[in-house]
Amino acid sequence: MGEFKKEAEDQKAKLEKESKKEGIPPAGKLLNDLVSKLKEGKVQIDEVISDYTKPETPKSKPLVDVLETNDTIILIADISGVKKEDIDIGISKNSVEITAMFQKEPEIEGAKFTQKERCYGKINRTINLSTKIKVKEATAKYKECKLTITLPKAVEDITKVDIED
């Protein structure tokens, strides 16, 4: 217990020394330090969120809803600004990969982006599924910027085993 008390006293002395040096009361110094740490955390959170919300980054991913019924899994992805031919879907027993190729950036002589919100180039998203599916029975539709993929679930055959005497 004495060890913790000494550490607390050392921290308090350090805080008082730093706050005196900066010309603010210890409580103000403590509050400033806390606000700085929160701002650093916000920057990190913003970076993670930007992976999913800033189309101009190569890490952009289409937003996908996954719905499940007793016998199917349905994926609904928002992919605007591409033709059906520019979307590729790869399906395995337990995942779906969606890739879309957007048009090239506009090439206007002497112009540069002052704001860039539309997607250019390739985006990719892999969705892991909660259960195995029947790959060959999967279907996909693309209408009004919405890609809907329907995946029938694989039903495992159960074999009855007789018990011997």
C-alpha cells in the first residue's frame, strides 16, 4: 500500500511542477492532458472510420447488409456509379467477395481536385458467412445501384446409424 501512496505522491508532485511551469493550476493541467489524449483517440477513430466512408481511399469498401433466413443468406450491397459488367462476385462455401471497377478519374488539363467524394478505380469487400452455402445455386441481381446476392444454405445430410446389440 505504501508503494502506491508514494507513486501517487510522485505523480502529484510531477503534475504540480509541470502546471507551475506552464502557469496553470494543476487541475487545468490535468484537464488539458485529458483533452489532448481524447483528441489523439478521436484522430485514431476517424482514421478507422475513414477506411469505410472515404471513397477516395484505396481501402474503400461497399456497404453491405447481411440478412439470414432459415434456408438462405442474402447480401445487399450499395454500389453506385458502375455498370453491371464492372462488378465481379466470387463465392466460396463460406465467403463472398465483391469487386467493383469504377471509371478512371477525370483528366481535365490544369484542373486538380479540391473535393473528392466519388469512387475511382477498384474497390473490394470480402464477407465471411456464418454457415456453408450451395455455391452453384447462388444468384445475383443489380438494380438501382443495389447488388443483391441470394445464397441458399447448404443442408448437411444426416445419416442414420443403427446401433448394434
